[in-house]
Amino acid sequence: MWKQLASLHLALATRASLLITRDAFIQALKQAQIGTSVHFIPLHLHPFYRDTYHLAIDGFPAALHAYQRQSRCPCTPGMTVEDIEDVNCSG
């Protein structure tokens, strides 16, 4: 049953340190053949809202801060212990 669902859960990776950017983190995982992506894009950065309401990039600092530091990592019931260790050690 679990394998029939497309999206079961996600693990959120947040880097508090500025030693590595979110984009560098995503690239490192990609090089380790681990798929990941940006967790969310704040509404004020979406073209419709940005352009319609003339929203500044720095107008929502908490959302921007989270956006710059968060990404999704794979986390599903079908993952083996080895898969989990691969994801954990790659970041």
C-alpha cells in the first residue's frame, strides 16, 4: 500500500550555518545521486504576486531566511537503512 502513494513524507533539511548555501547542499546531494529540491518558494517571490503587488525581495525577511536555508530530502517508507545512511551522510 505505501509504495502506491506518490508522496508520503518529506524530511526538511535546514542549515543554520552559512558555511554552505542551500544551492551548494542540493548540488552536493545531486552529485551523490540523491534527489532533493527547494522546500518552498515564498509567495512574494512568485512572479504573479511579486509583479502584481510590487513586493520587494526583502519585504518578508522570515520567509526569505527560511527559503534560503531549507530543502527537501527523500524520506519514504520504502527506503532501506542504507538509503537513509546515504542521504544522512551526503549532506
